[in-house]
Amino acid sequence: MKAPDPAHPEAEGVLTVSDCDSLFEPFKSFDHILVAVSGGVDSTLLLVLMHEWAQRCGVSAPKLSVATVDHALRPASRGEAESVRALAAKLALPATVLTWQGDKPRTGVQAAAREARYRLLFDHAKAVGADALAVAHHADDQSETVLMRLCAGSGLDGLSGMQPRVFREGLSLLRPLLGIGKQPLLATARGKGLDWVDDPSNFDDKFLRVRFRKGREVLASAGLDAVRLNRLARRMARAQDALEQVTDRYWQNVAMVGHSEIVLSGSLFDAPDEIRIRLLMRACAKLAPDAAQRLERFETLMTRLAKGDANGSIAGCLVRMQKGQLRVTREPPRRRGRKFGV
């Protein structure tokens, strides 16, 4: 099998040693990688492949350790987590079971579980001194993500999907399998005789992602298959990168950043609409990094600002025009300001 191209995930075949060396070679720059393993086929295979690669690299390989999250949502989950620890022990790798404690939500369980999983993994990676976290998202996951974001009305950034390598919370988040489809992963795992568990929630139609997954055959028959969706994500990521570079240049000229306020000069309005929106979103993200940002609200706000008619709150920030400048400050706690775009 040739080395996988992120824009052209392979439909079939088995990953070779050469493929894996190409996938993991950039990881030699890290000192310690925490591998997130759920016990499913994708993450189990990722762990085994990375371990084999590290064995081939010898002293030049980063240290590997393992973490699995027990969401405590099913009676069998603890045993599944312990099976991951047993596999890690077989590979002579340190492993930790992280448990999602506390009450679980009645709705939005998958989203809450995903948020809890990343929080536990990032916190543990920092605690053990890892400088990277590796997860097993693959090309089919990417296609589902793009479809879901398209249906949710996401803009260009959302349609760029997941990225193979991002810097988050002081760590590198790695997705080495993102350019590979599900079928070659299954074929490789079977060829190695691996055992894994199938989470029943992956087949439960009450979850939106599962419904998208089951509808892929219909979309593929119309030409909207994983290859094209991954190609779309790659093109959107390329466009996003170009727009961010332009935004960086404008930011240098229009933004005056203070401790508790960011002032955007009136020349902001000389920029194209897309850049104006990105500049304001960036200012809000710097002042209120934990606040949710909804693109349509910023679009509505920017339309009002262009007409000189807008003062209020958005994404955790207060925005007001003053002497031709746009002043952005963090919204005080519990303030009930007017929300843009509502």
C-alpha cells in the first residue's frame, strides 16, 4: 500500500511497515507521547503500530504511555478499560485508566462525554510530562465531521474539519491516521490478529453521528464519498490558512491590545467582510477564550457595525463604537446585555 494522502484516503489494503514509518517519522521530535486508547479497533491499532514503530526506532523514538477513559456510562465500560491496560502491560507501556466522575447529563451525552474525555486526557498528559497526545481519528471520521458541520451551518473554518496536528493547551494533538479510511485499518488490525471491543453506542440511531454514518452509502452513491469530503476539508483548511495569514497582517495594523480591552481602529472597515469578522472574533477570543462563538451572530453584528448601529454584547464581550474605533472588553459576570444575532 502506498503512503496515504490525506486528500485521498485509501479504500482498501493493509498498512505496511513503510507506511507506518512515513506516518510516524515526524513524531521523533517529541519526547513523550500519550496515546489515547478507547479499546476500539482504531485506537487499539494505533497503539500497536506506534509501539512497533518505536521499537524499530530504538533510542531515537519518543517515550510512549497510554491512557484510556472510562466514561462510566455502561456496566461493561470498566472491564473494557482494564483490557486496554492489559494490552499496554503486554507491550511494556505504562497505562492509566481515567474515570469520568460525577453525574451524567440526560441529553447531549456524546458531546459531554467527548468534552470530558479530552479534559481528562489533556490533564493527564500534562501530569505525566507528555508533550503530545495521539488520537485515532481516521478519514471516515473526518467525512462524518464535515457532513455534520455542513448541516449545522458551519463556515469555512468548520468545514476544514479536523487537522492532523494542532497545538492545544500547551500540547500537540496528533491525528496520524486522519488520511486513512476505515477499511484499511480494519484489514491491518485483522492481519495482526488484534482483539478489540465495539462500543454499542456506535450503532445506536439516537446519536446524530451514527445516523450520518449509516447514511453514507446513499451519499456515496451520489458521488459524495469519503474521498471527496476529505478533499473538501483539505481545500477548506488551505483557504482557512490563507485567510488567517491575511488576518494576521491586518491585526498588526488595526489592533491595540491592552490588559482588559482591545481597540480596533476605524481602518478595520477598509478590510473585506470576511477579514473584519475574523478580526472581531479574534479580539473576543482573546478576552473571553471560554465563551462560545457563533459565526452568524458575528455576521449580524458586522452588518450593524458597518451602518454605525451597534452596541451590546457578544461571545462574552462588550462591543461599542467610540470616536470611530471599535472597543472590545470582557463582559462582566452575570451581565444581561443585548445579544447580537438573537
